[in-house]
Amino acid sequence: MSLFDDPDTYRTILENLQVGICLIDREQKILFWNDGAERIAGYLRQNVVGSLHRADILATEDEESQASPVAAAISAVLRDGKLTSVEASVRHKDGHRIPVRLRAFPIRNRQGAIIGAAESFDEAVTVSEWERRQSKLERYGCLDRTSGVLNQGFIETQLRECIETFTAHLLPFSVVCAQVDNLDRFKATYGSGVAAAILRGVAQTLEASLRPTDFVGRYSESEFVAILTECTGAEVDSVARRLKKMVAFSKIKWWGDELSVSASFGAATVRSNDTVQSILDRALKSANQSMMAGGNCVTVAS
């Protein structure tokens, strides 16, 4: 018998792939969860195998209900046998969101009947690339230790470079400020230590939701600033709203609790004669307007 005639060979291969693989039956119960899924989502197979396919782990960035596009895609695969592909996000076990590319296709028995579905998913930006960049930036003192993203000084340096490029070549960019909502209330309820967990969760969600060419850093105690390269005023509103949803879908784990967090967003696009301070002031002022409007919303500087 050939090695590849042994079903255990295929199972071993699937288990060790670093792409996430999830197999479900017709009742949408998870039957298989491989090493790649553990690595990407942080959930061990013993935590998910046997449970129902959970929309709070795999969901689009727009919604997490049973009517979400991911749930609809799985239903279509099980009902019609249609292969489908969607942009989705994984909620990591630690709470932050990781954008992924997800494909689902039917599993059929020898008679051709659909008996389940298979999903594969992988990060939009590979972890190894991200880890190499983080390691290098940390060695040069460019990271904020609490949140793990760029520090204020490095963000301001990047802003100066973007302004110089805009002055020379008119290449647009936008700045988004994210102010974590109700951080003082969380500290009063759960203790001051919860702030670091919230800030790190929000920071990782923001960083994972941006392109490799963008930058995000911590600007003050509860504020983050993101630089969106080549992003025009017509585009920044939709980007900021997507980031807002990603943060709102995060769950910060704290001593057995899962804390729902949100952030107030403000955005500004570069103008002629802008300085680092002037464009930051517009973005920060817009974020303050979002906070005064009740938080968890987006304001774009006119």
C-alpha cells in the first residue's frame, strides 16, 4: 500500500498546515481545527472541536449575526454546494481582530451528497513579516512598550516624511486619531491594570486592520494615531468607519471577563502648507467631537 493510500497521512498533513483549516458537519458542528487555525485564532482545538461554528470567532468586519456574510456563505455551501470566498476577520482569543482571507467549499460523500463544509483562512499580512518588523523596530526604540505599536516620536517622524513627500510630489495621505472610550471608567471598575490590556488589544486590532504601508502609533495615554499613505479625503471616512467596527468587535479578556471596548475616531487629510502639528490638531479635534457625540463614531475634518 502506498503511503498516500493511508487516510492518516492526509490528516497529518492537514493538521500541520500553517493555513487555518476548519471542517464542519451539516449541523455546523466543528469536527476539525488544525495547527494553523490554532496559530491564527489562538484557540486550541480542544476549545472548539465539538462546538457549533461560532460567528464570534470567524466573522466579517461588518456584522457578527447569523445573517452575516460568513454565515450566509457557509449556509450556501451546505445548501447549494457553492465554493465561496470572503474577506473576514478572526477574533483572536486575546480579543483583538485579525483580517483574513476565507474560502469555503462543500465536502461530499461518494454518492455526491453534501455532508459538511471545509474552510481555509490565512492572514492578510503574514505573522512572520509582522514579527520581523516589530523585532527590528523594538531594537531601535521605536515601539511603545504598553501597546506594542509605534511610539509618539516615531509617528511624528513618519508624519514629517509624509508631509515632505506631499510637498514635493502632491502624494496625498490622511491621519486618523482613535480615542479609546471610557478608559477611566474601566480603570475605576476593574483597577488601573486593565488599561494596559485594553490599550494593547485596541492597538493590535488597529495595526492588523491597516495595510503594510500604513503606520499606527500611541500618541497619548488613550489616543492612537494612524497614518494612511496615499489615502485621499474621499477614502478616509470609509477606512475610519471600518477601523471603528473592528475595534467594537474586539473583546478584551480580563480575569475571566470579556470587556467590550469602543473608540471615537477623527480623521483629517493633508492640505497645502500643513505641518505635523496642524494636521494632528485637526484629527485630534475631530476625535474629540466624536467623543462629545457619545463615542464610538467617526468625524472627518472638513
